[in-house]
Amino acid sequence: MRFSHLQCGRYRFPVDAAARPLVMGILNVTPDSFSDGGRYATLDASLSHAEEMIEAGVDIIDIGGESSRPGAAPVSLQQELDRVMPLIFALRDCGKALSIDTYKPEMMREAIAAGADMINDINGFRAEGALQAVQDVDCALCVMHMQGEPQTMQAHPEYTDVVAEVREFLFGRTSQMQQVGIAPQRLCIDPGFGFGKTLEHNAKLLKNIDALQNDLGFPVLAGLSRKSTIGALTGRPVEQRMAGSLAGALAAVMHGARIVRVHDVAETVDALKVWQALA
């Protein structure tokens, strides 16, 4: 690891090997999320869920206004703004870092101006204007790898060497971001589990988290919660994948992940406490 902390807007998180893993809680305000679509689509329901995560010990709340599940259709900028901005305004003084899950530069600008501490971009900040939108601020930036796009990414994912190709992509993106003046302490990387990957691809990436982290010098964020990999390994439908997701989060941390992105915050926080105490 090259850096000991992640600069996340108003927050500065330790991310070295001695630090406890950070828990990022998922707050989807979309009607079509693969796991909890529609459950938190209203402001009251979203705020109630955020309060539960805060009480459970979440470190970062990741707000998403557009589903990125396989086959998901894109939404307009205005739809995303209408879903996400009221939550940022309501939660920006909650005492926890706020992350916005978006690939749209205009959404990034509005979210940062409203108080977001992190931008989590499944597109790796490749959209025109994305780097300019995040260049001169201090929010954290999560750079994710995705093969293809959400509508088609799981049709036929193919790699010659998935670890090498993901590493090359993340190296290229983080290098370009630093070249335009973005401080390396603001960056974390996400291999993109389930985003254009088979079960075998995901397993190889998981086992190489520490190598990716050490090679590139940035903390890894791992998001396995309730995904098809968990379903394939357990045979469980999405609503019955909590136990498998907890195991996935612990495996990711065991292999070096510094941040885990999860649906079940309270259970993950407890599992990590016990694992760290007894490991």
C-alpha cells in the first residue's frame, strides 16, 4: 500500500493494513435495483434505512439513483437528480460520509456542491467531463472496472487474463487522473465484481485483491453483496443471500480489501468485529 489514508471529503479514513475495514452501506433509491428495488424509493423510507445504517456503525453511505444491475436501462439526468439530491440535503449533516454512485458528470457536480464526500463511478470516470467535474475538489473517487455496459455486460464476458486486464485498466485510469492533478490520496479502486465477469473471473479477482492493491498502491473497495456470484455458490435467491454475502465480505477482507460495500450493514459490522477479534 502506498498511502495510509483515504481523503474522503470532510473525512480522512485510515486504510493501511492495521486499520479496521470500512463498511459502505448501500442505499438504492431506484424502483428496479436487483436486490431491493422499490423498498427505499420514497424519501421517508430512504431516510429510515439510512438511520438504521448509521445506528449499526456504517462508515460511508453509498446513494444510488440509477440501477446498474445486468440489463438495467439508463435513466435521465433529471430523474437521477430528483431521486438523489433530496437525500444528500437530508443526510449531509448526519455524521457519516456520503458517497454518490453515478457516472454522469453533471450529477457529480451537483452532488459535490451539495456536500457529497465521495463519487463512486462504475464507468471509471471515462465519460466526457467526468474528470473535470471531480478535479478541483477533495472528495474521494472510487474507480471501478466494468467490461461492457450494464445492459449487456453479463452476456458473454471474456478475458485472456482477468487479473492482468483489470489491473491494466485501473492503472491507466488512476494514472490519467493523477496526471490532471487529482491527489492519489483521494483514490480507491474497485475490481468490479459482477460487472462483466463470470463466477470464475470474480473468484480470481477476489484472490488477487492484495496483489492489485500493492501493485497499484490504492485501497480496494469490494462489492459482492447479494450478487449472482453469491447466488451461484449458495443456490439461494437474492433475498436469501445474507449469509453468503457476509462470507463474501469476510473473504474480501481476508484477501486485503479495505472497504466492503454491503446491503446488510449491522450484520457485516458484527461479523467483522468478531472476525478481527478472533482471526
